[in-house]
Amino acid sequence: MDKPNVIVIMSDQFKATASHLWGNTFCQTPSLERMADEGVRFENAFTPHPLCVPARVSLWRSQFPHAHGSRRNELLMWTEGTHAFQIWKEEGFDVGLIGKNHCFNRPEDLALFDVWCEITHGGFNKRDGFPNKGMEWVRPVEAINEAHAVRRNMPDRGPHASYAVSNFPLEDYSTGLITNQTVRFLEEHQEKPFALWVSYPDPHSPYEAPEKYASMFPPDVIDLPPWGEDDLEAMPERNRVLYHILSREDEPMESVYGYLASYYGMVRFLDDGLGSILDALERLDLRDNTIVVFCADHGDFAGEHCMGQKGGVFYDCLTHIPMIVSYPGHIPEGDVEDGMVNLIDVVPTLFSLQGITVPRCMQGEPLPTVTDTVPRDAAFSEYGAGGPPFTMDDLRELSQPYGTYALMQSLRWREAEGRRKMVRTRDWKYVHDPMGDKDELYDLVNDPWELTNVIDDPTHDLVVRDLQARLADWSIMTEDGHFVPLPEEEYYNLPWER
């Protein structure tokens, strides 16, 4: 039997609870629901690192950032090592990227791709002469550039991240373009197996949505998360620093609702794009021989904790991601798996379903329910590259109001600071920061919004010790920064012949 095709559809900065499938009360995502009805939805999927590059490299290498080394946004896949597209290419697949990269950098990796149609938040990225390869753009370059003009020069709406509503042709926005480019790819690659990464830049900032979609979310539709209830005194200093940079508590509510309308409008636009891709797979008779994965690299505050955008903390709005695997007729359909899983589990799952041997350097495990793997009860994430901490004293060196100005001035410092790590179970979250002033513990049953850090409550000492042990075990098991080859498989099948 021929190995099935693969499409991994990734959204950038899409928190799980941006969709009604994970509890959102006002943003319906019918195409994601359709995909979930045709596959397995993962209730508790988490990113290995809530930042673009580390998460994306982790996905394709199936390793945690401290193992593959890409622990900052400036360190794309810069070291040697095994990743999924190398193996798919060796197996005879046509491989492609349509959309945002922010992962592959080495010439030898870029050369692997038969199709490379890269577009990012502000439009084309012409680095190294790779705006496209193997396919022409389905829309005129001039029209695409015009539709991205607003994102390259967002309106000034104060100190915080701006937002915009516009009316360009839908097919010229990055979401519309990537969708139609993917459909064209499917039409041109029906006769040969393919592995395709469809990588939407939305709903990452700049927060710009077509009027058709932004208008779905007027203020009376949006349910704001609880505001002003965070216990600031119980926060670690690192969380307080980010709060002072990003807090929207004193911002006009018109601006808050405008940002959220743009964010959720981008989500709905993307969901319609997913529906068009699923339609094309069915029309071309590819659906039953194509594994489709939907996921995100990380989330967005989207108003939680009175903040927008993202930063180096571990609240669920940043670490909890959507994940669905669909392969009709081959895996369960309409099931929900509530075990704790990670983005690094995607590639081992795909290889297992395709009958490809999973390289032993990969740290992820095949997903439960989709495969016969036993469900897991903990997920892990991390942040930082060992750099010095950015403190409240450092923040005070910057001029106020802070907002986007302070966010960007301190960005590389904060992205590299420390080596903090998270363990998450269904009921608890623990974050250890060896360079911080205190750790974090959240009782997710009684405090699902993570408003109060209860690390100092002695009644939770047993919980803390258990989670500390889990975190230590995970750190030790995954600590090697470079893979050391193990003995060949035959030496584990005793007795073996000398």
C-alpha cells in the first residue's frame, strides 16, 4: 500500500480557546469542527515553547528546544540534525511549504523543497531569493503587495499593538492567498505522494482583518475574560514585568474591542480557508489518502490577564494550542482525546501512520487515540536561552508609556533570559525559574483563568513536590543537546549473535 500524503496546517499565535471547540463562547469555527468530526481532537495539546522559531523547529525535529538549540527567534534551524522533510524526501515525497517559514534557514534544507511559496506577516520575504520556487503565485504580485500595505504601516492607535480593518480582495490577503495556493498545489500534485506544510501567518500581529470578518465580532458579541483579578503580588517578577509592558487596563475599551475583533476576524478567515482546503481534497479524491493535521505554534493573550500579544510566560492562553488529526477511514472519527500531548508528537504520529520508522533522535511520541500509544498525564514547555534576567529595574530605564515600544526594545533580552520550565497536568500547572524570585503553581480546577499563584500555600506542598519530580525527570531524560547514537536495534533483541 502506498504511503499516505501529509498536510500539516499551522496557524501562528492561535490559542486553543479562540475556537468554540476548546470553550470559546462567541467564536465559532465550523471548518475546524468539520475536521474534528472526521478525526481526533486533542483537548490538551501544548507547545514546547511559546515563541515562533523554537516551536516550529521543535515540531519538525520532534525535539524540545534545549535539545535542538533553536531557543531564540533569531536562531532558525541552524544546526545539523534530522527533520521530517529530509525523511519524506528520502521516501520519495514531493515536499512543499506554502506560507510562513520562520524555521528553515540552511541552504541544504531549503534546497530539499520542491515547492516553496513563502509569505509572512508583512508580505513577501525575499531572503536568499526564495519568495517562490516550483509554483507561480496564483495572484499578481502587485495585488498581493497592495493587500499587505496596511500591515507594513499600521495605524497609530496608542502605545499598544495596533489593529486595522480593511477591504482588499480576500484572495490577496495572506490567508486567502495561502488557501488558494494550497488548492493549486493539490491540483498539480495528485499523481505523486506529497508532504506539505501550510503555514498561515494569522492571527499573529499585525492584527488586520477584512471587514467581512472583523464585523462578525462587535463589542456586544465578545465576552471579555476576567480583568483586574490577577494577584500581582503573587506573580514572579518576570510576569509582573510583562504585565507592566502589555497591560491594557487603562486603554480605551474601544481599542481593546477593536484589537479583539481583528484577532477573531483573522481566526474566522483562517477557518474558512481550512474549509476550502478540505473541499479541494474531497473534490480531487485525495481525502481518504491524506493525513491532515491542524495545529498552532503558540497562543496569544487575546485579552487574558489584561494583556495582548505574547511574552515569555506560561499561561494557557500562550501554551495551550489547538490540535486535530484527521485521516478518514484509518483513525477514529469524532473522538476527543484528553491526555496531555505536545506539538513535538506530531511528526512521530505521521511517521507511524505512514509506516515510516521514527528516528531515535526524536523525543516526541505518537499521539494516543490516533495510534495505540498509552495516554500521558503531563505535558512540558520551556522558555529562554540562559541569558541574564530582565528586571523591573531594567524596565524603568525605558520611557513610559511602555506598550509596544518597551516590548520591542527589550525583546531579544527577554527572549533569551533564563531557563524556565513548565509541567502541566489536567489539574495543575507548575513553573520553575532557577533565575527568578519565585516559582508558579496554579490550581486549574478552582482557578482555570490562572489568576492566583498559590506556590506559597503550604497545603499544596505534596502537589509541588510531585510536579518538581516530574519536571526533573523530564529534564534529565531530554537533557542532551546533541543526539548520541545508540546501539543498533538488533542489540536490543536478545540474545544477539556475536
